[in-house]
Amino acid sequence: MLPNDPLPDASATGRGRDRETSAPPAGSKLRIGCSSWTSEAWVGRVYPEGLPDADRLAWYARFWDSVEVDATYYRAPSADLVRRWARVSPPGFCFTLKFPRELLDPRRALRTERIAAFLETVTLLGPKLGAVLLQFPPWFKPGRASPFLDELLGRLEPRVRYSVELRDAGWFSGEIFERLQRSLSERRVALAWSYLTYVDVPPAVTSDFVYLRFIGDHTSVPAVTHGEVRVDRTEAVDRWATRLRDRLKGLAAAFVFFNNHFAGFAPASLNDFRRARGLPPIAYAPQRRTLDG
């Protein structure tokens, strides 16, 4: 997919549009989904009891038209796995994938062959590939890490959309931030708009799309509490929804993803964002549903 290509229209997927069985169309520009479909906390809340793990993606895709793949951050996927994702998801569905963390370490020489192999594999998704996220850790700071970032961005396959997530406040002020914006803009790479509890990321637009992530933190909402909303983050949802609304008209695409760590239960937080956008909520509860129903 070329950076300027429009996303497949989610309203043309052929899925039923009954609000009790699937999401209303999100249109070709705005995609709102969750960061992964594998959470055990969703069993009984999204997934029926006893649903095989292998069937979760197909079930997830009944309700949401996009997903951020968290697993690729820890391990590059095989070609067969990526082909399976494309096969079991419906037409018009969209994936974004995280860049493997081992390829984002400035303490190592740039692994150009492995980078090329990863990008070749993810492009097997074809039109279902929305973007690739480069998620850097908080210790990735400007200065010593800056040359690594510039070199890495210069080696990326240009036909794919990319977003860069930075988690150190030093990137977002003064001349360093100005240089960062110029570098990303020249390459048409989006600066991820990330809600984090420990750093304020400015809503700068550096590409023709926006990548918005509602992350939170692992301390206030640990994994053992996932499955229900634990923290009221309404103000953050409304603030970022307004920022996106004010910029959406001039964009080719926008990706919005919710993590369970944001407030405790990503599907519920996602519905809060939909309400802030004037969209109906998704009815995702699994009662009386089967894979064939």
C-alpha cells in the first residue's frame, strides 16, 4: 500500500451491519480498534466461553474494522501467520503492526537484512496493511539515539505508512522537537499521538495520517485488573477526540487504538471515544452468538 493510497472502505466489507452483530461502518478515513485481540480478560465479555484461541481474530473482526498487532513487537511474524491473518479477516479489515523491538535498539548496529525481511513479510497483508508502528522505549532519548533514528528511517520501505512513538519528554521541546518534526515530515512519517501518564506528547502532524494510541500505564491499571474500567479517563478521551476532529479533514487516514492499560477494558474505552466522535457504541457482548451465527 502506498502512503497516499486510500484505505479500503469499511462499509463495503460485506459484513452484516446489525448493531448487535457487527460494528457500524467507520468509513475509509477513521479506523478505531484495540491494541491486540488476544486478551484473556475478554473471555466472557467479548469472546464466548470456550471459543478457541485460533478463532479470536475472526470474532474480533465482527465488531471492529482494525487492530493493532502487539505481538510483532516481541517477535517478527512468519509469512504463513501473516497470510492467515489476511485470510481469516473480512474484506476491508485493517491491520497495523508493531516493529520488532530487537530492530529498534540503538546499542546494536542496524540490522538492514532483518528489517527488509520483516517489511517484506508484513506487506503480504496487501491492502489490509494500514501502517507500521516503531515504538521506542522511554530510555530512547535524543542525542545519542538521534543518529540511529535518522539512519533507520532512511532504510525503511517507502511504500508503507510508518508512525514513530517516542516516550521521553526530551524529544518534544525546543530545537530538538523542531528537528524531529522536519525529519519526520520529510519522510512522511507520522509522530504517534500517544496518551501516556508520564509524558505529554504534542499533537503534531508530520504526515498525511495520524496514529493515535491510548496507552495509559502498567502501574495504575495492571493486567490483573483488566476486564472492567478501573480509571475514569473521560477527560483524556474527549481532549484527544477534539484534537483529532480539528485535524481530520485534511488527513488521508487516522488510526485510533486502545490498550487495556488505558482504563482497564479497551472495548469500553473505545466506545467512549466513539461517543465523543458522535458514533454509536459497539455491542460486543457475546450472548447467544456463535461463529456461524
